[in-house]
Amino acid sequence: FQIQDLGTLLPMVQMRKDAPPKPKTEAVPSSIVTNREKFLSSVDTFLRARGTPISVQQLAQVVPRPADLTGKFVKILASDERFQIQDLGSSVPMVQMRQPAPSIAKVRARWLSSVDAFLRARGTPISVGLLGKECPRPAELTGKFITILASDARFRLEGLESSVPMVGMRTTPPKSKEDLKEVQEAVAKFRRTVAGLKIEEAESIAAKLGLSGPRQTRNPSPPKRAKSPKTERWAECPTDAPFPALVGKGKWLPSAEVTQRKSFGKFCCFPCRKTWTSAHAYSSPDYQQCQACKLKLPAMWRWQTPPGTDRSEEEEEDRPERDPHRQELCSVCIRKGGPCWY
């Protein structure tokens, strides 16, 4: 180069007229290129057979670099897109085959399968927020969490308008390919069987295979009758007297309508459907506990005797032996600290 007017504010530069010609770059010998390709191919074969990463030092011992290849071992490997080098800043860099990026469809299917397995194991719906913590969405999947779930027919979304939408498995999943395959096989079997037969014979075979034309509609079900009020027969009012001596000397009434403080009573426990009769039934709020579920229950029905009538000694003699009365289950016995009939 020749520079002019160096003392001015605008020095100029130009090529020298007697400048030597530009030197020609020497072409790389074909033998070196061939050796490079052979070396990288041998490295590729070794890493594929190994399957796991290996340190650069160990790889250099197993697959030594040819003497005519200039440059560092790591740089030669890094120039090939088939290899991936990790931990270059450390003292032991590792080399492995470059893993191809999985396709978005495979990532999506794998993640939805994990969500399906989690919901089947759980058995009950779960909120979208908790599901996002249990099965986090991969970074490769774009779009909202709910939109991806809604696109799969296996999941059911509830409460989308609320602040806590829920996700669960569908109770009636769509028909699978196996069901469609069974129908196709049945149709193919029918076609092979009826080839060359008369119409009547073909119709009888189709009926046996369940392919007898359009589906027949079921007879309409009769209108449902209005349901009568449900009554629990086991809790109905008794009809017999507590014992024979009291026949004709009283009647059973709801406990709230009986004027006597103490009388015979019938108790009914609705949770366990247990009934019992006691000679020491008192008006509410006194109660007896159910022996099965320990529920505190007042008498449902009590025996009302006409005013001024007392039981005679003969009636007491005709009365059967007194059944055991469990004091720990009677509120009056508990309050008195002893038997309630004294």
C-alpha cells in the first residue's frame, strides 16, 4: 500500500503500482481430507457402540488422531456436527453423540400419558393448579395448560368459569380402535359367508351376526307413577300392647303427644335400622343410646294409658320378666346415678 498527503487532514491510501502479486493459497491435499473423514467416522462408530459419554483423554487413547491432522483434538471433534462436547471449562471435558431434539408430538404424547397415569392412580378429580405441580408441562409445549388438556379426549374439565377449574378422567371414554376393528371383521365375515346365497338365507345369517339392518327402536317405557311418600315399615307405629294385661287399656302415640312422663316406648335408629322396646321410656329430651352406633335417640312411640288407670297386682304378675335395662345407655339413669325405675 502507498499512503499520500500524510501531513494533511485527509491522507489518501492506494495500491502501489509495483506491488507484488497476491500469493496463491495452497490447496489442502486430498490425503489429509481423507484421513480427517476416516478419523471422524471411526470416532462416530466408537461413540455409537459405547452409547454413553467419554472423556476427551480416554477417547484420544482409544481413537488416536492421525499425525497429519493439525489442531487440537477437541477442536477437530467440535467442527463435526455429529458430536457434542460438554464441560469445556473443566479439566475433564466429555464427548458424546449429539442427541436429536425430540419432536413436539412425541413430547406432547409422553406428557399426556403421564397425566393419564396420574389421574387413573388418583381416581378423583384434581384442580388444574395442583395437577400443574404434580405433572409440570414440558418447556417445548406452547399454549395454555388447560388448552392442551382439553384437546385430549381422555380428560374432562369442570368449573372452567370458576377460579378453581378441575380435571378428571372421562367416565365414558370414546370407542377405541379395537371396537371398530371387531365391527369390520364381522362385516367382512358376513360378506364372505353370503356370497352366492339367496336373499332370505343372507338375511338369516345377518341376523345371527347382529348385522340385520337398521337398529330397532325399543318400546317406549310406560310413564312412571308418582311415588308415594316413602315409609319405613320397621319404624311404623306398633299395633300390639306391650304385654297382654294392657290390651284395651291404652294405645300407642307419637312420643310428643303422650302426657305421661314415663311409659313404655319404642325406639328406632335410622342409621343402622335397629329397633327396641323399653318399659322405661321418658319424654324428650331424655333419651336412650343405640347399642350398635351409640346414637342418642328419644322414644319415637310411647304407650298412652287413659287418665286415672293404674295397673293392678294381677297385671304385674301376668307381666313377663323385666328385660335388662342398660343404665349406661339411659340418660335418666346417668343423671340419677342409679336405676331410673326407683
